[in-house]
Amino acid sequence: MLRNSETRADADTMSRALRAVADAARLRLLRLCADRPTSVSELAAATSDSEPNVSRHLKQLAQAGLLRRVRRGQRVEYQPATDAGFPAELLGLLLSRLAPDDAALREARARLHAIEAGARASLRGSAADWVVTSRLGRSLRGALGSEFSRDIAGARVLVRSQHREVLEALLQDDQRSALPGGAPRVTLRATSKPEKNVLQFWLEAEGFDAEVLTSGEVRTGGVFDVCLEAPLHDELRELDQLPALLQRARARLGDAGVLWCVVPYDLLEEQGSPPTRLRTLLAECGIDCLAIAPVEAEGRHVLVARGRVRATRSVITTSTSQSAAVRG
């Protein structure tokens, strides 16, 4: 038997939910949010209502336990609540009974589809601008060569590049299946959430399998076996930016991890021989340079370097101690 306080609380919950749905506009908002998680601005555009009105309706539905507010980065979405109880039961009943041919609902759905199509078209255009095909990309792919293929086989690989030819070498099934050690597990690094969205759209459109993380997410994403840093043209303009880039790449690599980096040749020219200067910078970051090759195409001259993380003193000491113990 429910006590009086529990009965009143239960009645309050029921009356709150019933008041929230006693409005045709809020019923349609419930249906639209059940179709897919949706934001206030999208719902306002779809229903031809103002954002303050829509926000007020959604807040009432959320307070009644019918919707929940979910933050995804900068975006806030509303979707049906999943908690058990009277609001969830009422929500299920309403969604099952609401006529699909409701004229206002049909128009709102059509507008939402148009908004989604426009967003995808915008992403498609951004992806076409971001992932570029070029002679430089083809030359870089050739410079990476078989050594790169051996490095990435079966490895966890972090990549920063906008060259289609380089990305396809990592992501195309025929390229991956040919690797003797198995396909790499590829993560593309984005510098921002919008850039992440563009890369995710490009991967989906091309049918490629890879994850995309922002630079902040990479910091907590574990370590990688191989890191390829081919900064965008405007990301590496000053020499003092290069040590920081190399240090960040070093921090993401595990023991004996391999770094491939692409550095503009003219960035290093003021301090003697560019290959020698790049070897020195890598060494200062704890990376032994194994090879450097110049690449030139389309008026751009870059150095492609391959290096391996140097064993730390503690690892060397431990190894030496173990060897001595075995000899003893």
C-alpha cells in the first residue's frame, strides 16, 4: 500500500506528464525527437516556431520525464527518456497512436530532412576541399615506400595528413590486405570538432574504416606504434613550431615507436643543412633518425624523415641487469 506522500508524488508525476503532452505542438516535438536526436535550432526551423518557444516546450517535456537533454561537444540534443515509469509508458502510447499523416508533422519532417541534406552537402564540399589529390601526395606516397608498409603492418597508427594518396595507402582494402603483418588500426587526428566531422563524413563516403579523434582526445587515447605527421600547409610556418610538433608526436608513441614526419625544406634552411638540422631536432626529442629523403613536386620541397623512439636509460639499465643475471 502506498503512503499518502508517495501517492501525492506519484500523482504529481502523472499530472506533470499529462500537462506536458496536452498540447499539439509538444506532441509533434516528441515525435520528431523520437525520429532522431535533434537540437533546438533544428526543431525551430522544422516547425517554423521561434527558438525560445521550442526551448520552453522541450524544457517542459524534459521536466516531465518524457525527454532527456544530451550534450555532444558544442551541440545539445533532445531525445526520448529511457527511464522506466509512467512518463516512459505514456510516451510509448503516444508515439504508437500519433497519426503519421498529421499534416504539420509531415511538413516538419520534410524540413528536417532538408536541413540534414543541406548539412551533408556542406560536409561533402568541405571534405572535397580538405582531402586533396595532388602530385605532391603521389610523390609522398612513393617516398614512404615499402619501409612504411612494413612499419604499419598490424600496428596502431596515428595519422595527420590531408593527402588522399597517403590516406588511401593506409585505408584501402587492397592495400591493407597485402600487408604481411595484417591491416593497421588507423586513427586520423583532427585539430577541431568541425574538422573531425568532415573527416568522419569523408571516411563514410569512401567506405573506409578508421576512427577520428581530435588532438585533445588523442592525448587520452593511449599510445601508438606508428605516427605519421604531415602537417597541413598552414600548420607549420615557423621553425620554433617544429620542436613542439615533434615532442607531441614522441609523447604519443610507445617504446620503439616509429615516427614519419614531413617537414618543409625551407623551414630549416636558415640553420645550415636542412637534413642535418632535422636529425638534430629529432635526436633532441629522443628519436633516432633512420632515414631522410627529399621530395619535390608542384613547387614545394619537403623532407620525409623516418625515426624510431630511442630506448630510455631505465629500459637499457633493466636489460643490462637482466643480462648480467643470466650470465651469473
